[in-house]
Amino acid sequence: MSHILILNGPNLNLLGTRQPETYGTITLKDIEALCAHEAKSLGVTYEFEQSNHEGTLIDFIHNTKAEGIVLNAGAYTHTSIAIMDAITSVNKPVLELHLSNIHQREAFRHHSYISNVAFAMICGLGASGYPLALRAMAGHLAL
Ligand code: CA2
């Protein structure tokens, strides 16, 4: 049975509580419930984590027993060579995920360090991107 880490970066713990016009009204706990439901139907296991700290996110990447990682790195997407290097160091497939369409937003969000090392990227589908990403990762791991 595949095991997948769903890892969330800074400020995503605030989902559903602020800026609903950009990020919607669904909370991270609601998103975890969507993932739990999807994981059950796919027959995979998962861990769901969030941190506001770059080093903690890197530790999750280094230490996970998961075979694949779904990563919404938040704003670290656009700044963190360290997270990019952590992904390279573990040699596990990563699917980059964003709630918003980062290419329709400010120019500084158009570049992603994660895209350099991810096999795929989903963005702009809001919370429904999470179960889709889980499904895509399960399919990738089954290849
Ligand atoms: O669209 C995404 O998923 C992002 O990764 C979200 C990040 C942003 O910096 C990326 O460019 C795109 C920001 C997450 C902030 O989440 C909040 C949620 C509620 C209230 C305030 C921020």
C-alpha cells in the first residue's frame, strides 16, 4: 500500500479564517478530511502536516517514510532553494500543489523553485486540488 506525505507550508494553517476572496472558506482541517476520504477510496495511507518554518518543512521531507510527497510550500515556493535541495536529496517524487493559480497572480509568484524538482504541478483548483493531487500521486507510485 502506498504511503504519501501531504505537506503544507507557511500561513496555510490560517485557511478559512482570513482572505476568503483569495483562498476560500474551507479550513486546513476540512482539506485533511477531503484527503482522508480520497486516501480511503484509493487504498493508500497518508500523513498530513503543516509548518510555518522552513527548517521544519525540510525535516519532514528528510524524515518521512512516505514514498511520495504532495507539497504546497506556500510562499517558500518562490524563495526556498533549501526546500528544493531537500527534495533532491531524498530522491522521492514530489507533486507541487497550490490552491490559487500562481500564474494569474503577482509576478513574484510566477517563479517556483519547487517546479524544478517536481514531476507535476496542480494549481488554481482550490481545495479540490488536494484529493486530485493524492490521486495523481497514487497513480504515479503505482507505475
Ligand atoms: O495558492 C497557494 O496554495 C499558495 O501556495 C498559497 C501561499 C502563497 O504564498 C503562494 O504564492 C500560493 C500563501 C498561503 C497563505 O494562506 C493564507 C490563508 C488564509 C489567510 C491568509 C493566508
